[in-house]
Amino acid sequence: MRFGEPVLELVRGMWITFKSIFERPVTVQYPEEKRPVRPRFRGRHVLHRYENGLEKCIGCSLCSAACPSDAIFVEAAENTDEARYSPGERYASTYEINMLRCIYCGFCEDACPTEAITLGDNYELTFTDRRDAIYDKDMLIEPLPAGSDELTPQKVKPGVHTRAVPEMKNPDD
Amino acid sequence: MGVEQKLGNMGVVTAKLEDMVNWARTRAMWPMLFGLACCAIEMMSAQAAHYDMSRFGMELMRPSPRQSDLMIVAGRVSRKMAPVLRRLYDQMPEPKWVISMGDCASCGGVFNNYAIVQGVDEVVPVDVYVAGCPPRPEALIHGIVTLYEKVQSETMKDHA
């Protein structure tokens, strides 16, 4: 080993450290500044509505059957034309997701025949009590679209909303 | 209220001792790493440059329970690991807090079977549960901020 070699190695190493002084910091200042999520990110669930305010969920429980961690509980009840929640025969009278059980795999989204449930982009799910983690239908369902004031249940004319699953317009879709 | 009015404008600020103690606790809360599974990767990421938990007074993760205030249980806890978890928790000095990070630590998650503890709150008292499988580093930081809010509202009696 030559005499100057350890010193040279030290200088070489410190040069790397010195160069990083001029690099821009990479830290995202998280609570103030949020990094946008990827398009296919799966976060907190949202239950959707049709444009007329009716709920898309028909209470078929396919999501709860597809769920690998049994996080979803659905209870269905009958629709009537006086009190209509969703098109078709039945609607979800109870819809609960345990956010601490859910593994955000998106199988419920794939299983849903009416595209009622999708996984949104909210990941800030922290709880101080385990019971708070069970989200019910009122927390999950999306608010009414702007300008419409038709809440569910609606009173509708008989024979209009007979199909639970909307007719497929484009088979390739 | 009291002493400020008597002293007048003398540049004296008074505060409650509880507030000062809680302020100090939230500014230097050293976490004990308890990485058990994939959540630990996100916990490491939260500690690294992009998210940098040292902004919240968590300069370094202590592998030793005697120097830590906060236990972050990241990952599934098996029945065999549970006594170890409890022992490490008991070795931590008071005051101490626990964050249960991820679904498996919080309630067993997808592993609903005989081998996994269905939530570490069977073993240790948990302050904050963070959902996600695994949670993003931001979600863990959100949990830490939630814990800080909880600590700020604590009184001396809570730790008596």
C-alpha cells in the first residue's frame, strides 16, 4: 500500500458527501404537501350513484363473496316503487366494510356487476379505536351530484326501474 | 390570567406544565422498530429521505426497547411472537405508546387463522391503528400525526 492511498480514499469518499450538498432535497413535506397517487392506486372505497340519484348497489353480495379477508358485510332488502333505492328488485339496506380487515385488493370492484363500488385514492385511514374502522353505507356512498336534490328512497312510477343491471350498450366495453 | 397580568409586559410567557411536557414528548418520540413483515418495508421507507420521519422528532429507530417511547408494530404477529412482543413492551420505559401499523397487526387482516394474533391489542394496549395492506409511508406518518394529537391532549393523570 502506498503512503497516500488511505488519504486519497478518504478524500474520494468525502467528495461524494460534499457533492450531495448541492443536490435538491427529495423530501416530500407530507402533511402539507401530498404526492399524487398513481392512476391505478387503490384506497378507500366509494359507493356510486346513477345520475338520477339512485344507488348503483343492488345488494347482491358478490363483493362480499369475492373478498379474501371477509371485510364486507351486505344485507339486502326489497325495493318498492314507493321507496326505491336502486333499480331492480333489491338494494343494500346495510353495507359495511371493515377498513382494518380490507386489504385493498380491488376484488370487490371486479366482482361488482353494476360498477357500484370502486376504490378511491384516499389512504389516510387511521383510527384510535377499532370500532371506528367499520365504515357503513352512509360513510361510503358518494354524495348526490351537484344540482340534483333527489335523495334515496325515491317515489317512482311503476314499471320503470325493472332492470337491476343496466343494459349493455357496447359489448366490447 | 394570573401571573402574566401581574408581571405586565415583561416578555414572560407562561404555559401549563402538561402542555410543555406533551410538547416535549411529541418533539422527540423515538420509535422502536418492530418490523415483522412487509409493512416494515414501508416503515423503512417512511424513515428514509423521501418521507423522513425525523421531521417529526423521530431521528432514529431504536432496536432497543429501553431507549424508545413508541412501538410501531409493523406486520403480522404470530402466536409465538406475541410473548416476545409483550416482553419488549414491558421493557420500554413509561410513558409509552403503540402504533399498530397495517391490517395484520391491527386485526389479523387476511390471515384469519389459528397462527396469527387477531390484533395486537390482545397483547399490548394500542393507541393508533393504521389501515392499509401495507399502508403507504404517508399513511404511517398520518398515524403518527394522529398519535401526536392524542398525546397533546393527554394529562398528567393518564400516566400516573
